[in-house]
Amino acid sequence: MAMSHHPYVPVEDKQAFADNWAAKYTCEGFNIRSDAYSTFTIVSALIFGYAATLVSSFASESSYSFAIWGFPVENIRMGVCLLAAIASLYSTVAFALQAYYIKRMVGWDRADLLQSFTAYFDDIRDYGRNALWIALTLIITDEFLVLFDVIFSTAQTKYTIAFFCTLAFIGLAGAALVVVAVRRMGAKYVELKKKRDLPADTGTQVPV
């Protein structure tokens, strides 16, 4: 009987586990969707961070008191920054722990399978990166609104300009999302077409 490289996972079960995950996360369709989704989350994170800053600044300067479940709306920016920091920390720890656990199960000598798992867990790490994008956007846009305070004296003029700047930002972000997604999907389509046009390799079939 073959000896196991892992004290808890038999060699046969480990190989079946690795092959199943590799087949699931290396298919071309998954890669195409992953590219589009990662682009969408980054752009949406930027838009969300900008909107949160505008709402927070507007609430802090308004004569009315706003609260959501008892939480002052003017503190929304600090709350989102805190959530972004927590999400980033969680994704980093989860990525490290899960990647180490999977590598122990698969084995350190299977570079092809480890590459598949690394691509999958990169999505987990992307969540933390998107959270940092939110926090960075909150900081930058807060300074942007401070500049409005210096240039324009009235709040109505300031927020009118901020509104149109937000619309322009959303429009540019949406256009960038479409362009990047189409270019990536187009590149994947060309790659798939080249693979489909290649002659089938029937001399290396592995018997089932």
C-alpha cells in the first residue's frame, strides 16, 4: 500500500481532490467571468467610496440630524474605512491560511495544480485589495471636497459641481469597465479559437 505524504489525507483522496478543483478552476469560461467580475468590483468600489464621502460630507454640514439605526450619518466615512480595513485583514489571513492548507493537501511537488489553486485564491485576496481601494477613495475624495470649500463659498454651488463631477466619474468608470471587459473577453476568445483550430493530440491519451 502506498504511503501518504499527509498524515490525514490518503494519496488517492488527495489526488481526486486536486484533480476536481483543477478542472473546476482552470476552465476558460471561469477565467473569462473572473476577469470581468474583478474589473467590476474594483470600479464599483471606487464609485461606492466616492458616494460615501459625498453623503458623509453633506450630512456633516447639514442643519438636520441624520441617523441610520442610531449611527450618525456624518460618521459614515469612518465606518466604511473601518469595514474596509477589517475586510482587507480578513482576506489576507484567509488567503494565507487556505493557500497553506491546500498546498499541504495537494503536495508541494505539483506545480501545475498549485498554479490552479493560486489563481483561485487570488480572488480572495482581491476582496481585500478592493476594500483598500474604497478606503483610498474615501481619503482622496474627502480632500477633494475640502478643495471645494476653499474655492466655492456656498454649499449649493459646491454640491452642484460635485454632483456633475460624480456623474462624469460614474460615466468614465462605466466606460472603462466596458472597454476592459470587452478587451479581456476578446483576448480570451482569440485564445480559445487558436486552441480549437489546433489539431487534436490523440497520441497522449491517458486511459481511464
